[in-house]
Amino acid sequence: MEHLRTIVIAAERHGGFVRIDMDGSALIDQTLDVFEHALADGHRNVGVVLQSYLYRTAAGYGARVYVPFGSEWFPYFMRRLAECPSNVGFIIRSALYEQHGK
């Protein structure tokens, strides 16, 4: 926690925002605890990336939807799919459902 506090304070001084990304982590609860401690310490320049764990927003965590755009959206999108191939199945299922309603 002390290392995060040092980073968050330095980011505050420079107008920065710290995002803690935990996608696929086995330490989800510990990561959320660290995030909550940072908020409790009064740091408002820190957030946590929930990604596939959005169901946790019911526990009171705010959520933003991240949508890449601009000229480099496609390479970014392909890179993200390569990082998590299971998302390809999700996209195919969604497309088939839209097309056939099944």
C-alpha cells in the first residue's frame, strides 16, 4: 500500500490519474481493498479497471465504458482480442444472436 500511496501522491502533484488494472488477476479482492484504501485516504486521482468483472459494480463501484475510437481503433481492437481470445467467441455469439435472435 505504501508504494501505491507514493505513486498516487506523485501523480497528484503532476495532475495525473492512476488506474489499477486487474483483469484476470487472482488478487481481485486485494486489489479492490488497495483501491478502497486509497479513496479512504482522500485520493481522488485513483481508479480501478474492472473490465470483465463489471458484475462487481453492484457492490457500489462506479463504472465507465471504455470505447476506443480514432484512426487506430482497429489495431487496438485486434491487440485486445489477441490478449484474450475468449472474447472472440463472445463477439461471434453476439453477432449470431443479433442476426438470428438465438
